[in-house]
Amino acid sequence: MKRKKSPRKALNFTKRSLESLEAPSAEDGRAIYHDTRERGLIFVVYPSGERSFVWYRKVRRRPTFRTLGPFPDLTIEQARGKASEMNARVAQGLDPFEPEGITFGVVYDRYIKEWLATEAKRPDHEMAAAEACKRYLAQWSGLPLSQLCSDDVVRLHGHLKEKHGVFAANRTLQYLKAAINWARRARLFGGNNPAAGVGIFKEPKRKRYLQPDELKRLFKTMNRSETSDDLRHFVSLALFTGARRNDLARMRWEQICMTATGEQFWAIPDPKGEPYNVPLTAPALRILAERRRERKDGNPWVFPGAGKSGHLQDPKHGWTTLRRRAKIEDVRLHDLRRTLGSWQAAQGASLHIIGKSLGHADNSGATAIYSQLQLDPVRNSMKKAARAMLLTAGRRK
């Protein structure tokens, strides 16, 4: 049977008027009375005879309520005082429930500093990515987190897709969702995550890699005097090792190792606990030898930097200028990694060999196969690919 709608009446709350209210029947449900003096303050009488003060308002278009206390334990004056305080916080754009009025901006900053900086698998990468997304979320910086609703998130997600593309929209949504989940775990926020039910947009798989004519232009541009040695070495090593940008930026001299047969390789630390080894081909070794000659004061970093970390963070500006001069504006640094794999495939390398050289994690069972592979076939594959790229670019070494 459909439950009847609770009766709602306006009433000037006095002790005598509240005590005289009769309890409704179970069929009628609870009876609700609105105070004529304090906005949002209501008095609820239940069929059981229990009576309570409740604050009820729409906050950012969402019905919001909180039980203030039972009557007569909580007096009318006390209830009006509490309701007045909550109304004042709403008028100031603050959270009516959170005493500290914690804002989304505070939560997001603390998420970066207290979680990503210490617990992320790749802290530098994750922190940089979260900071990049922060500009898209700036409009909510001073907004009480409890006032952020799902509709707001959906609108922003769609807007970012239209203005900045699918990838920017999805990455921003993922960091937004993760930051609020962290706040819930850290007990900074007790509400629901407004981003929890918002799905990401389908992302097209990127297949970009350097074509022969583009390789020629890239090497030609890198050899010009206006290209710094650091940038030329960084881009070249990215191409000849297939390493990720952040791994290359954090490359240390102590990670350059040698096999029993005298062949050198780079042991890249893996965030999962076990490094993966990348054979170093002749072009890569020549670059490292040049950098070692210029090494100063025993600096542990292959690419030292002036920042707090001590190593290069991201050659973003230099890379942007370089690819513009080489007329490959749409190529990203990660596409150099894909370029090595593509040229290996063109020289007949198997997918297992390519995956091993790029340090791919494979959950389909191929990992077991990778573990049985030695570095020699991987090295030979990378040598062939490096030789083919250099010949295509018109270089002998």
C-alpha cells in the first residue's frame, strides 16, 4: 500500500505548542512542522510519540538535512541557535555540517602531498600529472567538498572533452575521484564521492611512431647548434632504449651494469620491486660515454637538474621547440618508445622480444615467457632497429 505523504504545517514553536501536538497514526507516518521564525528548522513527530528537531534546506540544489536532537532534551532556543549557525554557513558558501568547512582545494592539495608523494608507484610522474589536472579543477578550489555534486562532475567532464579532448577529461576525472576517495579513507570527509558513478569516455588507442622521413628531420634538427646537448642526449636515449620519460629522467650511473660477457645494460628500477634490464646498444653507449666525460663532482644522475630532486624533471619546453623545428608537432616523447618497438617489429622481432626490451608487464601469461629470455636476443633486436633507424636518417653511427 502506498504510504501517505507526511503532513507539513507552519507553526510558531513554543514549548506549549510542541507538547500539545498529537502523534500521527502509523498509516499517516510522521508529522512535520516548519518553524515560522527560523528558516530550515522543522519539528518531526513520529507515530511512536518521539519528537525531534531537524534542520532541512536545499544546498546547491540537493535536499540536505540533519537531526539536531530530541525534544525536550534540546530546547527550542538551542535548536534555533543551531539552525541559525547552519543557515549562516550556507549563506557564506561554506559546508553547513563540517566544522572546518574543508574545501575541495584543500583536499586535492593534501592528496598530492600526503598520498601521491609517498605512496604512488611513480611519485614524480603522478604528482606532475595531478598538478596538470589541477587547473581544470580550479573553479572548485574554495568549494566545501560536501557541496560538490555528481551533476557538477558530469558537466565538467563533458566540457573538458569538448575543449581539451578525451584524455584530459578522463585523467582529470580519475584524479578527482581518487582525491575524494583518499579524503574518505583519511576521514577528512564523510560524504559520498560525487565522481563515483561517472564513467570515463572511450579513448582511442594511440598508434603514432616516427616514419622514415620524420626520423631524418628529427636527427637533422637535433644536430643543429641551437639544440642543447642535454636535449639531444635525452631524446636520442629515449629512442635507442625505448625507456619511459620518467625512468630516463631518473637514470643513475650506478644503474649501468655489465654482463659476464662484457655487454652493458641499464637496470631500470621497477615500482613493483623488481628492475627490468634494457640492453645498451652502441649509439646509447656513445651518448653515455660523452655524458660521463662531462660528469662533475661525482653527480649520481645521468641527467642532473637544478630542482629539489637533483635530476632533470621534464624537457617539455625544449622538446616542444625541437619537434616544431623538425615539423613533427604531434609526436610525443612516449611515441619514441613506440617507435623503437615498431622498428624492431619491422626487422622481424617477435612480440615477446619487443615486450622484453620495453619492460612491458603482461598479465596474460607472457610474463613467464619473458622470464626465460636472455638479454642477447633482445640486444640483437635492438641493435638491428637502431641500425635501421640510423641508416634511414642518413647516419652511419
